[in-house]
Amino acid sequence: MKLYYSPGACSMASHIVMNEIGKPYETERVDTSTKKTATGKDFRAINPKGKVPALEVDGQVLTEGPAILQYVADAAGAEKLAPKAGSFPRARVNEAVTYVSSELHPAFSPLFNPALDDAGKEAARKNVGKKLDWLESVLADGRAFLTGAEFTIADAYAFVVSNWSGHVGVSLDNWPKVKEFVARVAGRPAVQKTLKDEGLIA
């Protein structure tokens, strides 16, 4: 099993889950601007979409972060990370993963566009705020993670995307529960290992 990733990108969620599981795996860094991997391969030959993450398994390549998150957890039988298929807890995890994928992640995307003008950035930040409002409401009852007491694949993804806030001028001070959630997840050993593996902390 080999994960193609870019440091700090949404692929970090898959990387975190693989470290949570603790089974052997390989990684290869991708330069998303040149579409070259660390070993000089054309990444588009691996994933024609040209985006991370991509997961190579027994000669096959799986793309799209949510699909990879579910596959990795299911293949390992990690039911705390991804509850049993067909169960309501699994539906709740999928609900949260879908929200991050379809609402929160795209809301941040314009803020990484260097051509976006100030007015566009302000509008994008307001949109991000609306998406963070939902996360804040979910965490308002004091739960540790998005679906309850257990850390799941949804939390890995939500952590990575919410953590982009500091890089794009969005302060989490207005969403104290989200801020606490990000700090809580950041302290997990698997997350610390991932941050080190990706060269984001010493």
C-alpha cells in the first residue's frame, strides 16, 4: 500500500488514518505544481486527475480522499475509525466526511488562489465561516469528536481542512469548539507522526 501525498494537503487525512492504524505502508511525495513525484515519475501517469491523494494497492490506484479514507479503515478492520458498513454510526461518519468534502474543503479552495483579489478573499473567508458554523454547532454539546467520543476518519479530514485556517487569514477564535477540536486532534500521536513525516514540524 503506497500513498501519494503533498505536505499539508487534504492527502494528510489519509496519512493520519494510516498512522492511526499502524500497519506498514509506503509514501511518495508529489509536487502538485510540476506533477512530479519525489522519484521523478509523472504523477499524471499514476492519477490522471493530477491531484493527491492517490493510493496504490496491488497494482491498482484508488483516488479521491473520502474513498481512500474509507478503504484504508475498512481494509484494516478499524471499526472505531469507520464503523461497520450499514450501521447508523457509519452513516453519521459518512455524513461528516461528505460535509467536509463537499462544503468545507471547497470553501477554502479560493483562498489558495494567488490571483484572487481582496474582495474575493473577504467573500471566501465569510463563506468559510458559514461552513465552520456547522462544525461548531456539532461540537457544541461537548463531544470530543464530530460523531461522538471516538476519533474517526471524519475527524482526520476535518482537522486537516480546518487547520488550513491559519494559512489563509481565518482565525478560529470565532469558533472556540472547532479551535479546541483542532488542538485535540493535533495532539494525537498519529497526527504528530504525520506532521513530522510530512516535514511540517521538527
